[in-house]
Amino acid sequence: MPLTFAAGPVRVRVPATSANLGPGFDALGLALGLHDDVAAEITTAPGVRVSVTGEGAGELPEDDRHLVAAAMRRTFDALGGQPAGLSLECVNRIPQARGLGSSSAAIVAGVLLARALVADGGERLDDAAVLRLAAEIEGHPDNVAPCLLGGFTIAWMEPSGARAVSLPVADAVRPTLFVPADRGLTATARAALPPAVPHGDAARNAGRAALLVHALTTAPELLLPATFDRLHQDYRAAGMPGTAALVGALRAADVAAVVSGAGPTVLALTGPPEGFEPGMGWQIWRLPVEVRGAWVERGRLGHAERDPVAAGRKS
């Protein structure tokens, strides 16, 4: 059946995310209260036009190479057809290449916008299929799951694709982010990982990941032992020594600190002790857990959505 495209613009708000959370490599993730806003509209003029404000402005492509646009094209293919053209407005607050899920946010935004721009898009692509498609585009589900679902998520792969569940987070979990000026690349961080790890390390991580589910949802006093990792952080340390040193200093101060995603941002799941100084070059952001996840509305971006400054971010 041919597609009927919706008239007028739609907008989506997508949260930042932190993946892995220590031992939950490629499986666990947390949505954070820092958002990108994106609006899209189908045009009769061919091609894709993209405007970018905030993070990545002047650096990101402004045509169909932009990740939101590319994800929309993939989604339109899955839905059964392509529009003549697209106009996108992106207001970015999630830092690029810092381990806070900027690429996953762009992918989720693109999938949800494309679905919303098709009259029966929800029937053609349900929420479970949205997760599968977003994870397929991203390559792994640990960031797209919390971006879509909100809260603390556990994601896994089945032959049919990605699946995930979202769990409530204990009130005492109050994320603090230590964000450096330097960037990191997920591909580089993954290249540092060995093809196999000792069986003992895998067993230890399995136990800590299971404990982390309990700690994040019920017993935050166990967050420090629950965030111990042997699968990826030590292997990546040489490529981001400042990040590794800050994680070590925070953990020595009894703070449940981990590398956020592939880094170089550091995530502390509880606040640092009074007077703790991370050293030069780090911004400190205190962000709430985003329980809602991504959401879509009709209409253009308003004045508040066009503000590239992250409201409520304390440093």
C-alpha cells in the first residue's frame, strides 16, 4: 500500500544516555535529563535541508549525510516509500563524541520523526520495531534503548533483533557527569578491546551486572561494588588516561564512578564528596534521570526548544 505522508511539521525530544554503567557492557543504559530537539517536515522540493544549532553547529553535515536524515531515510524505506524532500531543524545540547549517546539520540530522533510523518506509521512500525530498527542502525542497543524508553534499561539481542525493558531508578541515584573538552570515538574505544577475555573476568562481571540491577532499582548503597568492571574499562584506559585517573580517584573516595559509554565522560551515580576537585579541563553537570524517554509532538519547535543552552544543568 502506498504511503500517505502527514501534512505539517513534527518535533521530537530525545535524551542523552549513558551506556554500560560499568559491568553492563552493551546491555545496560541510563537516560539523562539533557535533550536534543529536532523538528522535521516533508517538502515538495527534492533533497534534504538541515539546520543545526548548538552542539555540532558548523561541523555536522546539513544534507542527507546528517545522521538524523540518514535514519529517517532508512525508516522511510522500512515503511515502504520515500518523500520528495525533507527539512530538518536540530537544536543540539548533547555533546558530540563524549560518551553521552549523541549518535543514538540522532538515530532515535530520525526513526520517530519518519514514523510520525507517515499517516499510518504507527501501524506499519510499532514501538518494538522502532527499537529493532534503531539498534540495527546504531549497531548495538545499549544507548538507543534508554533513549527510547527512559529510565534504566536492560537491552539484549534475539534472532529477531533488539529487545529491552525499562526499570525505575531508586531516588538516591543522582547522576553527576564529568565532561571533558576532548572528544573520543566509539570505534577507537572498541578497537582497544581484545577478542576474548579470561573466563574469571567474565564471571565476575556477570555477578556485578546482576548486582547493579538491584543496586540501581532498590539498594543504591551497593552501587560502588556493583559498578566494578573487568570487561572494557581497563583495556580502554591507555587511550584516555585522564578519564581512567578520574574514575580511579572517585572510586577511591567511595563514589560509584564509571566511564560513560565509550568515554571520555565520567559518570558518577552519586554525588562526589564535598570539596572534590576533578582537576583542570572537566565540567561538572548534575543531571536527573530522564524517566520519560523520547517523545513526539505535532508542530514546529517553540522558543524554549530553540534555546541551545541546557536548562537546569549545574556546573
